[in-house]
Amino acid sequence: MHPQRKKRLHLILFLVVGVGIAVGLLAYSLSQNINLFQTPTQIAAGEVPVGQTIRAGGLVVAGSVERDSDGLGVTFKVTDGAAEVSIFYDGILPDLFREGQGIVALGKLDDKRVLQASEVLAKHDENYMPPEVQDALEQAHKDGKQAMTEKAY
Amino acid sequence: MWQWLVRLYHRLGSPKWFYEITSRWIPWLVGLSVVGCAVGLVLGLLYAPADYQQGNSFRIIYIHVPAALLAQSAFMMMAVAGAVFLIWRMKMAAWVARSIAPVGASFCLIALLTGAIWGKPTWGTWWVWDARLTSMLLLLFLYFGVMALQRAIESEDASHRAGAILSLVGLVNIPIIKYSVEWWNTLHQPATLKLTEKPSMHPDMLVPLLIMIVTTYVFFALLVILRTRNEVLWHERKRSWVRDLLES
């Protein structure tokens, strides 16, 4: 390779690697601020100030959804497997909201450490399949469990 | 093989050779784009089953994912072309980089718009400032910046150099887009198509998606080749071979 071209190639590599390292360090130091939401564990550990607007994310705990008898108000818990946070929301929930679903709620923690949400967004996962396959999977899961309990006796 | 690649590289540097060889490719690229788009969309919109969670609204994936993939690949190609121009001072590379920029930006915009349309019924919002969406918006602005620089300076050479440097600097955004959904908490879900693992998608839904992805790349190649041919004709307009071509 021509020496001048080699020099230019090295200069470009230096530029790309240098910018990469700089941005990498920047992103690393900002990583907490780049996160869209706080997990229930972080909230339970008191990392989140009361009365400040935050986003909390987690899976809706099965059986925790309670709807008000009048109005749209709904209370539910979200979990990340280690801790839980109660959320109250007065509004229309997204179509994908259901037990076990990942959600992200925007709101403020009140004195009882309940998140008073002003917005609830639903996450969906990266799996795509027809409903029949999902039913078959659930059935197989149930059968498998049954077979295991039968074997135990 | 290496010898052949080196020869191809030297030949691609010749505008006349590029113009002549691509004349033969264009009908094939047009045909493949039309057939692929028709087959992919019919399979995806009519024959693929509805999703267990999202129902029919997941079908926008057949536009969204190919456009988003292409917007990122196009940026990388533009940066490589820019590097080739900076190192070897090959004019063709600069013209290719300039041809890619608006096409890549268009696909980036398509990805952002279809993402917003998809987000409303599934997430419940058009837009959130999560890492994936924000870094994708940054990619669009980087495209705009490169496009502006490629035309900003009186001297064409300096213009191309400025655009190439910004596209090389912007390259750092590509891994951020790709891994944003793994490094940080985002509303956007992780990738469905992975290089190392089986895709987490039913085959009946996956086949149309793969067809659409390949078709989008073919269509992109067609657009870039057409735009580069225009650049070739414009810059070589005073050369005898272009004059002969225009007269005949």
C-alpha cells in the first residue's frame, strides 16, 4: 500500500476507534439516565425519591388487578421477580395490558409508596406466533405438569 | 479470488465501466424488486397467521423491520464508501456515498413512521424517548448532516471529504442502535432475528419477513445504482463516451 494511503487509513481507524471509546465511556457513565424505567427492586430499595415523576416497569402480577366499581380506576402490582410495586391508574389501559404482561407506568410515588400513574404503556416481547401455537404450548405445559405430578405419586 | 476482487475494485473505479455493467443489471433488479415485493406482501398480509398477542397489527413488521435494517446497513455502506474516498481518493466512491445518503435517510424515516404507527395500538403511545427510538432518530439526523455536508462546500472534493468524515464518526451510533435494547431498559422489545440463535418467530410469519428483507436490499441496490449513474453522467458530461451515448 502507498505510504500516504496507509497514513490516511490509520488516521481513519484512529478516528473511528477514538470516537467509539469516547461515546462508549459517555454511554456507560450515563447508563442509569438512559434507562427508560426503574425496576421494582430499585424502587423498593429506596433509590427513587417520593413525589418525583418516574417511570416504573415490570410484569403485572397475576391476580393483582383490581378495578374500581365506579370509573376507570385500576390498581395492580408489577414485579421483576424480586420486588413488587403497587400502581394506581385512572384511565384507559392499552389493549395489550393483561396479567403477566410487561408494562411501563409514568407517575409519582405517594406517601404509601403507591405509584400514582398518569400513563401506562404496554411492552410486548420479541416472540411472534399464531394463537393456535400459543394454545398448544400452554396445553403441552399443562400436560407436562400433570405428568410430573402423576409420576410423583 | 483475491486477484479477482482487486480487479473488480479497480474496474468499479472506472465510471464508464460502471455505467455499462449496471445497464445490464437494472432489468434484473427491477424484476426482482417487483416480484419479491408482491410475493412478500401477499404472503405477509394475507397468508401469515395473526399474532397471539397483537393480532393483525403485527403485520406492519413486514415494512418496519426491513426499513430499519436497511437504514443501518446503508449508513455503514456510506461510511465504507466515504473511507474508500478518503484513502484512495476514488471519485466513484464519493458519488456512491452521495447516492446512498438520501435513500438511507428515506428508509430511516419509513422505519420511524411505521414504528410510531405500530406503537400506538400495541404500546399505547406514538413515541417514547427510550434508547432504541432515540438512537434511531439520531441516525436520521446524522443522515441529514451527511447530506448537508456532501453539498455544503464550494469545492466538491472538500464537500465529499466532510461528508465522509461525519459518516465515519456517525458509525459509532450503529452498534448503539443494535444493542440499545439489551444494554438499557427500553419499551422496544429485543431483536426477533438473531445471527446466532433461532428466530423467535413462527416459520409462516418468518418466511414473508425474510423475503421482504431481501427485496428491500435489492430495491435499495437499484435506487443507489440509478442515482450513481446520474452522478456519473453529470460529472463525465464533457467526456466523449457520454457525448456519444447522448447523441445515439
